[in-house]
Amino acid sequence: MKGYTSRDVAKLLGLTVAQVRGFARDGFLTPGRGPRGELLFSFQDLVILRTAKGLVAARIPTRRIRRALRRLRTELPRGRSLAELRITAEDDRIVVSDGESTWSPESDQMQLDFAISDLATRAAPMARRAARAARLVEQDLSAQDWYDLGLELEVAAPIEARDAYRRALELDAHHADAHVNLGRLLHEQGLVEEAERHYRLALRESPEHATAAFNLGIALEDLGRPADAIDAYRAALATDPRLADAHYNVARLYEKAGKKAAALRHLSSYRRLTGDE
């Protein structure tokens, strides 16, 4: 669900409305359309446009900008908040970091450095406006609409995002991703037992949901249940053996349990996956 107008985007990013429309016309992103045909942008679109603005200011050729933004759009994480991300430039690469892992869509040499959380703070009033608008037409919204709205709201308005996920689950109690994201927001709020319940509901609907299993492992650790946490991390790794953080966490728990060989095996996997060998 996209809710930022061209005027909203121009105000947030320090662009003119004509520039915003030009970026959309040039193929940097694909906004939606409102009931009157107006362009509507998602928060992820804002991140793409903020990056595009920096690349244009650095006089990067349009062809290379398109390539970098196309890759950035596909590599930005979905199903979780973008607020912890920072986008910078290192030599000839765009570098996206979430504080733990780093990845790099290709680009040319540039000067670029911004935290998405700063953009989220400025976007918060508009995100809350979108939440209010959704409530006015809630009878027309599906579970997926509420879920998509939750994704949009997470960065700038987490309380409203939590409510949107709950609306999604009222309409479709089997929506595994809504359970996972609601669980994560509750977990961040300190409601760990309630978060555990939602992670388990997600796994009941989708037993191979690696994110649900991984998040469940973190919750169980926080609840002082390390053996159960190990089982959850192992379930996550059974679905996604490349989940580096799960290897690290289970290695740490095995180390505390005195299982040195198992700890070393998972630590080795973590180092291989992160290039920290």
C-alpha cells in the first residue's frame, strides 16, 4: 500500500514536485496510482528516491544510477523494518548496512551517507495520516492491504503498524508474515511472551518460516530458555543454512552449555558466511 504523494515526497526530500515525477518517469522506481490517477509512493520508494537524489548530485551517469537503484530496490529487506539501515558510499560502491551485516548494490564513485531512521522521523506525520485514512475505508481493505500498510508504517509509526498487523490477523488469522512482524514489534516493546505466541502461530501456519524460527530463538533466549532457543535456531537453519546470525547465536549457546565441538562447527559456518575467516 502506497500513501506518499508527489508533494509529500518533494517536501521530505528537498526536491521539486517536477523532479519527483521526473525520477518516476525515468524508471528509477514504479509508484502506484491513487483514485484520481495521482502518483503514490511507498516508504521504500522514498529510500530509493533519497538515494537517487544523492547519486544525481554526485553527477553519476544515468545508466549507472538506474543499475544501482534497480539492485538496491531488489536487495532492500522486505518483511521487516528499514529503520535500522544506513546507506553510504565506499569508493565505487553503494553500501547498505543494518549494523550487523553489509551488502553492496553496484554503483560508481559518489558521496552518499544517510540513515533511513532520519527519513523515517520526518515521514512519521505522513505515515500516521495514511493510518487514519485507512481506518476511514477499513471495510474495503483486505488482510493483505492491512499487512502492506503495517510494512509502510513500521519505520515511521510502529504503534500504528502494530495495529495494522492486528487488523490483518483479524481478517486472516493464517497470515504467517503478519504474525512474525507483529511478534517482532511486541518483542521490541518488551512483551516477549506475547511475541513468542505470535512466532509459534506463524510457524504453525508456515513450518519452514526461517525468520519466525530465528525470532523465536531470540525470544526464548530472552525468556531464559536456552535449550529451547537452540532448537528454534536449528529449525531456522534447517530451512535456511545460510542464516549467519543463527549460526552465531547457536554457537554462543553451545559454548555456554559446554558443547565445544558443536559451538566451533557453527562458529566456523558463521565466519565462512560472513567472510570473517
